[in-house]
Amino acid sequence: MVFTFEGPPERSATLYTNHPTGHVKTDDWDRMIHPAELMFRIKRGASRDNRWRARGYSNVTVDGWIQTPVVDPRIPMAYWAYGYHTDKGQKYVTVTAIKLERDGYTEMQWIGESEQFRGVRQTMDAALAAYRLPNGNGYSDFDPRTDKVAENSLGAIVVERLTGSSWGY
């Protein structure tokens, strides 16, 4: 996790999580990614979470997509962003990018105040620039003869990251 305490992105954090799942295919994106249904489930989940939130913690209301989930095949990665606010008037944005690799993916999640957000790609560029793979570990380095393939494709992974469930739409 990288916290920034100075300059424009102060009071923000970027969390990097590596998932060595095996090579992730991208062939299920159109079948799995339905932004309106995903946002409905995200809002429902946040509302449900508010009922269990410990006393003294703010309730959260999800406002909606700032960027619906998309795939950038040049990198390759998927990314999305949504905004939310607390019952104390604080406004935040969560931006997530999933960068595909030879043997899995790394999830980068930026969380910050709304005024710090400068657009999905601009906000994530620093996180992407700070993350480097060793030679031979890029997505295009996959060798189907020797490398493991992940159980879930990219669309199912994104649905799970957003809603907590890969299936059962």
C-alpha cells in the first residue's frame, strides 16, 4: 500500500494486490460485464453493509459510475471508477485497475477524495508507472505449453471484485 501525504494526491492511498491465478483469458467480457446491473449490485451491497457498520462509522452511499468497466487491450488491463459519499458529507472516488500478467494479475486500487480525482487514466498513471514486471512476466509472455490458465476469465474476476460474487447475476 502506498499512502501519499504531500502534494495534490494527499489523503489518498493506492493498494497493490498480486493474484497468481494463472494466465487470465479475456473472452468473457461481453457476456459478464453489464454496467447497470453491476452498479445496482454495488449500491445494494453498500446499503446492506451500512446496516452492519459499527457505531461511530459513517454510512456510505454509492453515487454511481465515473467510468464504467472497460478493457484497454494495449496494456492489457481493465479499469473502472465510481463515486460515493458518507452521511457526514465526505465525497470519495475509488478507481480500480486490473493489470494482466503472464501468470495472473495485479489489482491496483486508488482511493481518494473527489477533489483529488483527475480522471481514471490520469489518476492511475502514477500507480501503473510505479509498478514494473520483471522481464518475461508480461501478459504476452504466456506459454500455453507450460503455463497454467486461471479458472476465471477477466469478466468473472471484475464481477467478483465489484460485487463479491462471480456468478449468480
